[in-house]
Amino acid sequence: MAVDQRAQKSRTKIYQALLQLCDQGVAFDQVSVRLLVETAYVSRQTFYRHYASPQAVITQLFDAHLADFLSAFHVQQLQGQPLTAESMVAELLRSWQNRFDFFRLVEWANMRQVFIQGVSRFNASIARDNHKALMDEQAICDIYAASIYMFLRSYVLQRLWTVPQATALLLHLTNNFDQIF
């Protein structure tokens, strides 16, 4: 237990250091492991115990956030709520609405593609779960994923809509995700 807490504390320090460097206006391509560990007050060994690179910090954060979303989504399904485009979008928005700092890091690091690829894989699994045979599955899932990312980015960073408003708008813009539902 103490090891897990120590590891979590180190990961938090590294994440906070990334945010600090972002806030200071340091270009992401100038963020070296050395600069990051000096800012985080952790050793290089500690950094490499958890990550391979500064980009890996953001990638692992994305994976953790996506896992949180999938977990919440599966809880909904276990409670007997049907898998619909509306339920998926509403849960997606709820799951990501408080991840302002994460989206700032993705934008700062120019790592949109990592996010989009992860969402594309998720979209492909939804299509398969719904027995949708898509002629060009990769292109369709990629287009939906890019749309989702750009929409979430606006939703989280600009806070323009409520969850119901954003759900209705994203469903309208994507034609209710009719290719995967």
C-alpha cells in the first residue's frame, strides 16, 4: 500500500510539473526528461520507473481517463440501460467535463492524434458490438473520433453548453452516430 501511495505521489508530481511548464509557456518540444524531473523534484530513476518519455505521461493519463469512461459506461450497461448513441454521448460528456487540465496538456503537446486514435478504437468496438458491418470501418471510426475530440475540446475548454445541450448538438452533428449504432 505504501509503495502504491508513493508511486501515485510521484506520478502526481510529474503531472503537476507538466502543468507548471505548460503554464510557464515552455514549448512542449523543449520539455526534456531532465527539465521535467527538476520541475517535479523527482529523480530520473523515478520518472523512468513510470514513463518512457514526457509524451508517455499524457498517453498514460489518456488511457486512465478512457478506462474511467469505459468503466462508467459498463456500469450503465450492467444496470440494464441500453447501449444507444445518446447514452454513450451523455456519459462521454459527463466523464470528460472536468478534465480541463488534461485537454490543455493534449493541446500543448500536440497529441490530439493519440486521443483520436484511442476514441477511434472505441468507436470500432461499438460498431462491432452493434453488429455494424462497415465498408470502410477505419475511416468512419476515425472521422467520428476526430469529431468527438474537437467537440469535447470545445465542451471542456470553453464550457459552452450543458450536458443535455452538448449531447443533442453532438448527436445532431454526427447524425446520431448512425454508422456505429
